[in-house]
Amino acid sequence: MSTLINAAPGARLARVVAAVLVSLLAVGLSAVPAAAAGYTLTASGTTTTTATVAKSLSVTYKYNGRVQKRAKVDLQRYSNRSWVKVKTLTTSATGKASSSVKPSATTKYRFKTARATSSTLTVTVVPGSWAIGGSGYGHGVGMAQWGAYQMAREGSSAAEILRHYYPGATVGTTANPWTTVDVQVLGRSDDPATTSLSLSAGSWRLLDGGGAQLATGTSARKISIARTSSGVTAQITENGTVRQTISARPTLGLEWTGTRYWEPTGTAGTVTVSGAQGSYRHGRLRISSPGSRPNVVNQVVINDEYLYGLDEMASLWGTSGYGGAAALQAQTIVARNYAILAKTAGLKSSCDCHLYDDTRSQNYVGWKKEGGEAGATWRAAVDATRQDGAGTVTVVRNTSGGIAETPYFAASGRGGSYSGTTNNQDAFGTAAQSHLQHVSDPYSKRAPGNPYTTWTGVLSQARAQKIFGLKWVASVKITARYSSGQIKTMQAVSTGGSTRTVTKTAEGWRIDLGFRGSWGHAVTARK
């Protein structure tokens, strides 16, 4: 047997390796090129982005720990199974170089010289946003206003409209004579710190909280209101000249001619409150300061004065060319229910009011509605729900016979294969009420002019990260819906593969997504 065969296994291996090295040296090769020894390229940079946001990749070039100045370094990307040069960079005095990249899809990058190659950096591209197709507008509980309009066009009465959208409820009457409600028209935290009151015609009188008269004037005089630590002050001017100053009082009141509070048959005018969204023909004003600014409340009779100024449905719908008079009457009735329940609940301490003049309650603009386009038509709709001058009015009653909660919204939509209004417990998370349950609503979609039959909402990457609690969201989908078609559950997956499933109320999704409604259809990723 040969010596090689008889040698120990370790000795045999050493001889084989030596023989290979001798062969390599004979042709001028080495296992590690001498020129590359000691050279390093260290790459770094953010590796997750969106297609519209550029990110910087950096490299540091060294030889045996010493930086390599003004050296040429290629930035490469991996494409079609090979590395392709993107650009050539020159290192700085500190041996560093960097470049911005903005790939449209996930891409691998590296830095390379003749002597060294960096590790690979994978830039993961996630959607910058998702387009969610949807329809409908509002929370989805109770009467859909566009649906009510179409039902009226198709011949339904106000009572039939209400019985459809509030299943099990009854339409009846109640005695509600001269009951007033206090509506805050100025005093929100973003309202001005001062205001002024002016009358279009007739005369006014300014009272203290006890009803004592402090001043009188005509429409030629303006009242400027300010707040102090002691209450509210008034300064009365005419053509820029101060005529009278009223020291601080806890409360001031303003009444004017042509109202039931002062000379009902006198010259009627409207009061403008600077900073408020409306102007006011009826009732009287109460000015106080429960917060950090003047608080102005319009006290009006629920049955007519308040409803005359409520701007929640287009008055034109009730004209002959539109055919929606019954819808306006239905709107009047549900708005009255809302106001009666607010009155029953008592004054809110924060505003010294029963109702706000915006969508926190109902949108009240006073004379701007009653005296606006087709205002007489709206007023006629209100009057049609008053049975007599003694205060008998039409209301909706729940299954227990009490005044029903009657929420309403603009238009229902469709989500997946489902559509219609939603259960109150699904929308708000409140205890179920039998008259506030899901009903079909083919009418909203059929209503001419309905602008909410289709829309597209955008969920941004940043918003998705917040909703799902993920650093980078790679995909989003709707996984469950309520009986109305509104979103119930959504699921997101991160770039690392983590899955988060979130369930909310229908209204919770509408608010968090910032959409018109929560009837969502397909979800499409966007750059």
C-alpha cells in the first residue's frame, strides 16, 4: 500500500490542501486577493419606506481601520438576477458617501469597489395609503334624509316614512304648549372673546338677569359685549360714538320688538350676533359667561320658533318641482323629538343651554333658514305638524309610549352584499332599542341628486399604523361587516408578518377613518 494511504487521516488532509495551494500559486492565484485584504464597506440606512418617499443609504469605506478619502464607490441594485450599477459615489474626507433611493417596489441594494463589497440592504416598500371605496354619509341609525326624500317622491306620507325608518314606533301627538328651549349660538372655545349685537329694524331693550331694564335703543345702535371676571359688560354705540356703558353683570338679556316677549305687533327685526352662524328673528337672547368668553343663548319655542330656524334638510325639496314635502314634515317631527328630549334632560352647565346650534345637537341658523330660499316651504312643513294653536303637535313614540329617540343622518350606503340603516348598538355601542334597528333602504340610492352614492376615502400609512398599532403596515383588509354593510372588523399585516385585527362600532370606524360613512367596499393599496 502507498505511503499516502497508510498515513493518518489528518496528515493525508494536510497534504491534499498543500497540493491544491501549490497548484493555485503556479497559475498566479491566491485564496484571498492580496489587494482586497483589509478593505471594508459598511452600509447603513432606513430599510422601510413608501414609494413616494426617498430614503438615504450610506456607506463608510476603510482600509485596516483608516478611512478612504475621495474613493469611488458604486451603488448597485439587484435586478433580473444580477447586480446593476445605480450610480458612482465619491467618499468624503471622513470616508463616507450616501445616496437617496426611491424604489417603486421592494429592492436590494449594496455598495461595491474593486476591493470590497458591502452587506446587502433591502429597502422594503409599503403602501403609502389605501383607497377604500364607500357610499353613504353619517352614522346610519334612524331616518336617512335622502331616503326620506325619495320615499316622499314615491308617494309616502310623513307618517309612513317615519314608520319605515323607526320600526315598531308610532306616530302620534303630544301637548307641548309654548315650551321653550335654550340654544347656544355663541360661546364655543374657538369663538371670539368679544361679540356685538345689532338689530335690522325696530327697537330693543337690554335687561339684567332679574328682568330690570338697563338700556333701550333702535336699530341704529349697536351693543358690544365683553367678558370680565365679574360677568359680561355692554357698551352701546351709535355711528361710532359711545352712548352708554353697562358695568359687569352675571347675565344680560336682549329683547326686541315684533316678538312675543316685547311688542308682538311692533316692527319686527332680526338680531345678528357677530361670530355666530345665524341671525335671529324669534325669541330672546341671554348673555352670560360660564366659560372664558361671552356665551349667547337664543331662547325660542320648540314647536315652531326653534324648528323654523333648523337647517337640516333642503327647503327646496318641499317645492312642487321636487315633490318632497312629506320628507320635510318627517324631518320636522324627528327634530322636535330631539328638542323635547334635550329640554327634558335639563340645561348643560358648560353652555347654560339645552342644545348647541351645530351638529353636536342640530344645525340651527335661525332666520337664515326661515327667511332663506324656499323658507316659506320649510315653515309650511313645520306648521303642518302642529294640530292647533294650543300646542298639540306630531311626535314619534317608542314601543313604550314615550317620546322616542329619533337620530337621523344623510344617506345609507352599501358594504359588500349588505346595505341599509344600522342597529343603534352596532353604531354607538349603546343598549339596543327596538325602533332603532336595521332596515333596508333602497331609497337613498334612488334619490336624484344624492352625492353620497359613491365616494373614495383614503387611509394613510400613518393613520393605519396608529389604528392597528404596527410600525409598518404592509396590507389592510375588511374582514367583517354589520348587517347594514358598515365596517365591523379590519385586519392589518406588518412588514414583519405580525397580524392585528381590530373591531369597532360602525361610528367608531367612521370617526377613526375620517370618512363620510363606514359603508366600505374594496380596499386598494396605493403608492
